[in-house]
Amino acid sequence: MRIINTVAAMQSFCRELRMREVGLGFVPTMGALHEGHLSLVRRAKAECDVVAASIFVNPLQFAPGEDLARYPRTFEEDCKLLEAEGVKVLFAPEAAEMYPDGAVTTVTVAGIGGRLDGASRPGHFAGVATIVAKLFNVVRPDRAYFGQKDAAQLAVIRQMVRDLNFDVELVGCPIVRDADGLALSSRNRYLSATERQQALVLHASLSRMKQMIAEGERDSATLIRGGMEVFQTVTGVRVDYLSVVDARTLLPVASVHSGTLVAIAAHVGNTRLIDNFLMA
């Protein structure tokens, strides 16, 4: 696996692939890789001739007081995992490479960028959209792979791709969970043993709502009440949002139907976790 640290070198490498008409799949990450990330790589490998990945802890998507400084960084281990999965090239720039002195341009996806996580983390999705746009311009992949766990992020990126005419196919991939149902996340590393058990309430709440839907309930407000009741069974967890929205626009819907996203964010101790499910 080749590791590239500069924009110019990565652009040159990817330009050569395009000249050879090689199908390029791209998996952007912030590192601290887990099985969820690797599932994206495997999907990309199955569908593309060559797979590129990136590791970049993007400072623009962290607000003051968030966990930028302590975000887990496991670069050597990550490289071994990516190489074992057959990734051809890893783009791993420093912050100064992606945001050189004097850089002032950002990408704001109005409306949708201020919903769900965008509402509780102002500016977060502008940071996400900016770095993804820059990475797409550097790599110019045929397909880019994102996890469904970050469903709001995926919706924002889809809007950006439509609005700015990026020539890339976005592929959303299923959430990967531990055996007990907890969605895999790099931030799970922050959890103590007690908090790890408390965190299971996110999946339990969503499971309760899924059961209610299976039994015929469609009213969003009723479903949210049912999901919130589950949180009353644990301590140490603070709900940020529990929302029933359209998966494309992230706007609330009065009743669930195909294309409805049920999404949750909660603080377990000092760690913010997210989870969701999508109505088929």
C-alpha cells in the first residue's frame, strides 16, 4: 500500500488511474479504524478495480471544546488493517496540507446542514462538507463509500454532490454492530466498562421503536415517546435528540413510511454517540 501525504502527489496518482480507465473506489475516514470502516473497504473492493482510503482528523468539523485533541489516533495500526484489506493507496495529509495558510473557502449546505447533528453541533456539517468536497476534488473517485451510522452526514453529502455536480456515486453501507447491538464507533474507545453497558440503551430504544412499527404504529410522536421511555431505565445517559425524519431532507415527518429515518444522539458520560435505522 502506498501512503501519500501531499495533495499534488495524490492528484497525480489518481490522474494516472483515470488515464488507464481504472474504476476507483474511495473510503474517507478519520482513522481509529474498526470493523465498520473495514466493511466499507470490502464493499469498495468488491465493486471497484482499485480502492483508495484517506485518514484525516478534520479540525474544521470539531467545535471549540469538542474532542479534537483527544480523538483516537492509531495510524500505524490503521495502515496495517487497510493494507491487509487490499487498499492500494492511502491519502494521509497533515492539516496544513489541506488547509494551507490563507485558505478561507468553506462549503455550507444550507437548511439540511443545520438539522439533527447540525442543530446540536453548529458548524459541524460545514466542516464535513468542506473536507469531503476537497477530498473529492483531490481523489476524483468513481464511487465513495460512507456508513449508514452517520445517516445525517450522508444526507448532507448527497445534497452537496447534487448541488455542486460532483461526478461521483455515493454508496451508503449498513451499520456494523457488536454482538450486543452497540453500533461500532471510534468514540466507543472513550467508554468505561460501565458506560459501555449504559450505551446499549441507544440500540434498545431504537429496537423498541422498531417493534412498535412492526406492531402497526406509524405516528411519529407516539414512537418517540416509546423510544424515550427506554431511556428512563438507565442513568448516566443524556439524550441529545430522538427524531423521526425524512432520510433525504432530515425534516420531521408526522408518520413513518418508506424512506423514514429514525435517528438518535445521546451523551453517555462525556461521550456523544449516534445510531439510527432506516425504513425500507
